[in-house]
Amino acid sequence: MLLNPRPCPRRRPARRWRAALLASAVSVCLLAATAPAQPLGVGDRLFPYLGNPGYDVASYDLSLTYGGTNDKPLEAVTTIDAWTTADLDRINLDFAHGTVKSVQVDGRPATFTSAGEDLVVTPDRPLHEDSWTRITVKHTSEPVAAKDQDGGWVQTSDGLAMANQADAAHLVFPSNDHPSDKAMFTFRVTAPNGYTVVANGVPAGKDRVGDSTTWTYRTQHPMATELAQVSIGRSAVVRREGPHGLVLRDVVPSADRKALEPWLAKTPDQIAWLESKVGRFPFETYGVLMAQASTGFELETQTLSLFEKHVFTEPAYPQWYIESIMVHELSHQWFGDSVSPRTWSDVWLNEGHATWYEALYAQEKAHKSLDDRMKAAYGSSDRWREAGGPPAMPKGPAPGQKISIFRPNIYDGAALVLYALRQEIGGPAFERLERTWVQEHRDSTASTADFVRLASTVAGRDLNGFFKAWLYGDKTPPMPGHPDWKPTEPAKEAKAGKGRARK
Ligand SMILES: [Zn+2]
């Protein structure tokens, strides 16, 4: 995700802050069916109620029917195939917005209730550990945000798109809504004729029946729920070929197709540039979705990154800046999507790397000095740590702040850690580490500890002490090779950051 510099009009609920404070109260123990239903989580420090214990989802099959207006709920069926990792009297799913009409477990009707942001399902007979189960939920999917809820469906001027990071997929569909449980996805979206639907992955069917059409898409790689994307709109799909025959498809408002083409045409070279740094693009396809919406951020939804259209038409943004944010979201396809964070405290691995390649691209293509940017970041880093926590121990969502774990400490503050690492181990070892990281953890999840381990292996020495100081320290350690870099006064920071046009 990349926040853009405009103020965000919406607010995050205080309720989630209280939930964060209750972290220690959440346990992963599974209760007998006679006990009251309660929300469970997988123990994420920042989002204690996200995800659920006792099963591992292999696939989601989402059927959605869009009626042509954004003020009415979509009819939906979510089918989940999961492998049980414990005996279960109950199955908790994350689902917090929408009406559940029925639930079946392995073809038999099940009872259900809600507890917190969980849908708690009781099958008619308990499930045994190490077995497959299929959960089918008939429900509505609500495009109108509830009071105090952010994310999920994004209303555009001509339809809908999705923005689920970090904790909002379960506002759209019942799920195990944590990036540690990736799964395959099939989307079957029915919309009135005249609309175009595009989702993550590749097309797997288009059936026109009467006045509506059902569009089917399938992912060819596992995906975290937070990275799901479904675009429904009066859109054009623009196709072209990327490096080594990679199929690219962009989704833009039909009326703007021509005007946006110069931006769309940049993607193949950007992919080639990133491949020269970190290796092959990790997915089956890529493209940008330019939505007529005002989200306040851009988002790396897997194989189809979400951008606000106005980012490309707003004359205030210089061309190099727009290109660098395209590269930011593109680099997330490797860092964040293919390699997902094990917990949300590991999100610096997403944003630090995306910011790193964003800045490196700006240096190589537009002569914007990486050293200057990192020196400015060094000047601010102590203040960022104080406000948001050290990069690998970020503070929880704050009241009244939208998507508030996404603070500067995990963007330029974390790119600064990568810069320090490159200073410490040298360019060749750093580049080897980057390539090995995305290769070893491809289609999987990885943690900060995994990164520290691999960096130590690649560098041939124990880097635990280095990372402990840089990732978890309240104060920024001295920069290797730049003993003159010092924290700056806030006034100087404002001057150094001027022209960067980002938060
Ligand atoms: Zn990002």
C-alpha cells in the first residue's frame, strides 16, 4: 500500500483500538460447542482477532451477483475448502459485514451465530483433525460501508473495486482473513451486460445468459485474502505483452483509455527493470486497475494493482513520481504478495522493500539521489520510531486514523534499514540476498526472523545484533559508512521532504 499525500476523509473506528488492547485476552484454544461462541484469532499482535485457529484454507470459490447499483447488497456464495489442523466442534470464520442466510458444512446444514467480527459455525457433527472439510456460506456482500468500518468494497463512479488491506476482506466475504493462510481463489461474478468484470488471476470463462454475464477468474498462485481484487465497471481491458511473453492486462474506464495509454505502456519496462534486480515476475499476469475512486492510497492487489485514476491525471504530480509509485506497487508483487508477511508486524518487509525499489528506480531513471533520500530519512527516523514504533515492532492502529499501521516508520524508515544493511554487507551480498529471499519464499509467507536468518547466511556472518538494533531499537543506530548522518530538527525534515509529495 502507498498512502498518497491527500488527507483521508474517513476515520477508523475506536472499536479496533480497544480490540488491540485486548490482545492478551485472545487465545487460540478451541472451546467445546456448549460454551458461548466467541471471536478467535491466530495471535497477531496488531490484529488479535484476525484469522482463526484449527484449519488451513486451500481454496475459496466466491460467487457474487451485482445488480448494477452500488446501494444494494450483492448476493453471494462463498465456498471454502479447508484442511483441519485440530478437532473442531466449531469453525470460526472472519465475517463482519453482511447477512448470512445459510451455512453448510460438508453438504449438511450447520447452525451459525456471530461473535465480534467472527461468524461462528457449528457443524452437525464435530470435525476431526487432518481431514478435508467444505464450508458453504450463502450471504450478502454489502458495498455500502457500515458506520465505523473502512475498506472492503470501494465504490467507484461506475461500479466497484476492492481494497482489503489490512483487515477488511472479511467485510466482503467470510474468510480466514490473515496473510499467514494463503489459498487459491476462483471468482464467479455476475453483472448486467455492459459491465466488465476483472479479478485476480486469469479468465476462466464468460457466460452470457439473458441480460447478464458471469465472468470467471482463477488465480494460479496462492493469495492472501487482503490481496483479493474484483473490479466491476464500465471498463476497457487493455492487453499487451510483457517480458518473455508475460500477459499484461490493464483495467481502465473505457472513456479514458486513450488518455491513459502512455502510462499503461510503461509497465513492460518497469517489470523488466525489476526482473533485472530480483528475478522473474512471480505471477501469471499483471496489470494496473485505474479506478474512478478516492481511496487516499494505492494498493498492490495480486496481479492487478489498484490505483486512483486521478493520480495519473493530476498535474501536480511530476512524471518521475507517478512512475516511482507504479514501481512501488509492482515491486509488492514480489515483496508482500508472492512473499506475504507471517504477521502484520512483519509488514516492514512489504513496505520497506517497495519503498526501496521505488527510490532506486527514481535514482536510476530520474536522477533522484537515493543517498539524499536516505539521509533525509535518517534525519527523521528517531521521530518516526517514537510515533509509530521501531520498523519491526510497529504500534497498533490508532483511534481516528485510517489504515493507521501504515506510518513512515515502515516506509522510508524501513527502507533506511535496508540501506544500512547494504552499507554493512556490501552491494553484491545485498543483491544476492534480495534475489534469494523472493525465490526461497515464493508463494509462501515469511517473517522478520526468516529475513534475519537468510541475511546472515548470505553475508556469512551473524547479523542478529545488527538487525536487533535497526529493527527493534527505539533510537536509530549510527549509519555504517556515514558517521556524519544525524537526526534533524523537525523544521529541517520538512525542508528535506519537500517535493517528495508523500506522507
Ligand atoms: Zn506499499
